Amino acid sequence: MELIGWIAASLLLVVIVVLVWRQRSTASAHEQERTTHEQRTRVDSDAARTQAEDAARLIREDADKAQARARERVAEAMADMDRRRDELEGSIATQRAELRKMRHTQERTEARLNEREDRVAADAEGLAAKAERQEATRVQLEQQRLELAEALEAVAAERERVAGLSIQDARAEVMVEAERQSRLTATALSRDIEETARRDAEKIAQKIVVTAIQRCASEQTSESVVSSVDLPSDDMKGRIIGREGRNIRAFEQITGVNVLIDDTPESVLLSCFDPVRRETARLTLVDLVADGRIHPARIEEVYERSQRSIADRIQRAAEDALAEVGIVDLHEDLVPIIGALAYRTSYGQNVLRHLVECAHLAGIMAAELGLDIAVCKRAAFLHDIGKALTHEAEGPHAIVGAELLRRHGEHPDIVHAVEAHHNEVEPRTVEAILTQAADAISGSRPGARRESLEAYVERMEHLESLAASHHGVDRVYAMQAGREIRVMVTPDLVDDGGAHSLAHDIARDIEKNLSYPGQIKVTVVRESRATETAH
């Protein structure tokens, strides 16, 4: 028991010692922490004091700088105020000077007005005196007029008594005679003026037309719907036909042209109404004959090459024609259409050369008349462009060509000249009339066109029968290749006045029923014979 008590006392003593040691350690730690905190506080206070001093120093420097800038601004404001005060004083001085000048001017103006008022008053007094004198003169003249009227009445009464006519009747007779003489003089003068104008107009027109024809020359071509291809030998015809006709069928199917093989030695004919297609087929056949290899595949290959060649020729022909007439701004889509006309003919006349010729004629006549040469040449050159599309569009070629040009932005005057050159519409401009004249000159000049014998005979017979269908016509003769017809009438049925009316009616019927280039002169001849028998 004692041992247990001793052990317990020892343990209690150890616990007490440990507790005392922990208390001392805790106190020492607290003391150390307090010391460290005090040191840290002193360091922070020193740093804060230093920062406060630096901030105060910076504030003083900023205040000094702000005060300096404020002094500078005050000085600038004072200088600006001085400058403005000087300007204001100068402006006030200028305005005072102007006011003094205006006051001086006003004083002089008032003085002049006073002088003018004095002169007006003096003039008014003079006018009043003059008016009094004029009134006296008027009264005197009125008295003289009355006396003269009484004298004239006396003279008139004496004249009426002597002549047996009143003044009104005499005046009426004089007016009637003067009117009759004036009408006679006016009629004679108007006839002279009309005859002079007609004579001068015909001379000028003949001069212009003859000058244009003489200055323009073109080659003559012939129209045909068939083309001939020469062959090296008749054996080549069999190769063109091929086995069981396969080559000729392939050729006609590919080209759209009829091949005519007859008894003509060493020659075949190509027939087609489309001249471009016919020329393409001709080139194709020429190349095939020269190469010697003729079969469907070869025909197709050569035809494609010929199409490209013809397209190049068309483009080159159009460009050459445009360069010749001086047109450089034609729409690019119209160029191939123009070039295609190089392979088209009308009454044996190449249409493209006809257009170039018309352009030159229109330019010459426009120069003589003082018109716009470029516009007239352009209208005349494009007037037959519709002929290249007549197989693709319905209607007259003039209307077709006008619509084509309108779609491609041509000037309305050019479009109107094209659509009016065959009177499908009424011509309204000088350019349209000049285009008609150039077209007629080019188509009617000697050697320009060629007609077949059958067409020529048919046209003459139609012309004569048309004139013979009128009442009172005895005989009809077509002369100068249909440029003139002479109509013999029965004198008992047609008088002189009826002859003029008959000529007019026949001319209108020809215009309505026939198509012809140029003009046709109608001459009605009435012969009167007096026959008597002597016994």
C-alpha cells in the first residue's frame, strides 16, 4: 500500500512539474509574440510615416505645378482679353467711320433730292403752261376740222351729183377692182414661185442623184440557187454516191443541201435556197473530192471544218464592209448577220455590196444636202439587214430588220429609216427618205440587177394588162425595160381632163399591185383626129 501511495505521489509530482513547465513555455511564447508584434508595429508605423511624407511632398509638388499652370492660364486669358479689347475698339472705330460716311452721304442725297424737287416744281409749272397752249391749239384745230368737214361734204355732194354715185358705192367698186387685181397678181406670182421651186428642186435632185451615181461604182453579180462543183473525172460521181447511195444520203442529211448528179460531164450541182448553207456544202464537197476519201464519218468531219471556215469568212466580210463605210460601234451580235449577207443576192445583186453601195450613195447625198453623213450612211448600210433573217422570222424584211436593230439598242432614227425604206411605215425623217433614195439608185442603176427572161416577160405582161384594164384604154406599150408605159386612149371616151385622171389612177394601181425598183413613168396619149371627105 505504501508502494502504491509512493507511486501515486510520484506521478502527481510529475504531472505538477509538466503543468508548470507548460505554463512557463506558454508565457514565454506569448512574450515573444508580443515582442515580435511590437517590432512589426514599429516597422509599419515607420513605413506609413515615410509614405505619408512622400505623399505630402508629391501633393505639394502637384499643387505648385497646378498653381503655375493656373498662373499661365490667367496670363493667357488676360492676353486674350487685351487682344479682344483691341479688336473691339478697332471695330467700333471702323463702324464710327462708316456711320460718319453714311451720314455724309445721306446729307448729300437729301441735298440732291431738294434740288430735284425744285426742278420738278419748275417743270410742272412749265408743263401747265404748255398744256394751256396745247388746249388752245386743239380748240383751233377742232374748229378747222369742222370747217374742212363741211367743205368735204360740199365737195362730195357735188361729186355725187356729177358722177351719179354715192361715196359708199364708189368705194365698193374700187375695193372689188383692187381685190380682182390682187388675186390675179397673187395667182401669177404663186405660179411663178411654184414653177421656179419645181424647176430648181428637179435640178438639185438630178444633180445630187447623178453625182452620187457617178461617184459610186460596184461590181455586178448574178443570183442562183445552185452551185456547180467541178470533178476531176466522171468516176468521182460514183464515189460521191457511194455504195447503195449511202454517201450522197449522208451528205444531204449532214449539209441540208440537195446534190444533183446528171449527165453533165465532170460536174455536179448543189441546190439550196440558203446561200450560206449552199456555200458550206460546196466547200465540203470540194475538200472531199480533193482528198479522195468519201464516207459518212469523213463527210461530217469536213463539214464541221467548212462551217468554221465559212464563219471566219462571214466575220471577215462583215468587218471589211464596216471598215469601208466607217462604222466602228456596231453591236457584236449584228456583225455575223451582216457578214452572212455576203452570200445572199437579190435580182443578181450581192446584198452586202448593195448595202455598202447604198451607204456611199447616202453619204454623198447627205454631204450635198448638209445632213449628218454618219447617220445617213449607217441607216442606208443597215436597211436590208432583215434579209439575213427572213427564213427565221415572219414579216417583211424591213420590219424584221427594224425589230432586230431595236433589240440591239440602235438609235430610233436608224430603226425608223430601216422600217420605212419600203413604205411599210410612213417615212417621217430626212434620213428615211434618203435611205429610200439610195436603195432605189443602187437597185435601179444599169447593170445592178439581172432578171430572168421569164420574170422579165411576166412583169411586162402584168404591167401592160394592169394599164389596159382601165376604161377607155386602146393600146398599152411598156418601154425602157418597164421603166415607162405609154397608154393610148380612145378620144371619144376619154377627154383631156380624163387623161390626167387616168394617168393618176394607173400610177396608183401600179404602186399597189407591183413590186419594182426605182420609178415607173405613166404617159397617157390622147390623139384627136378630124376627118372629112371631099366629093
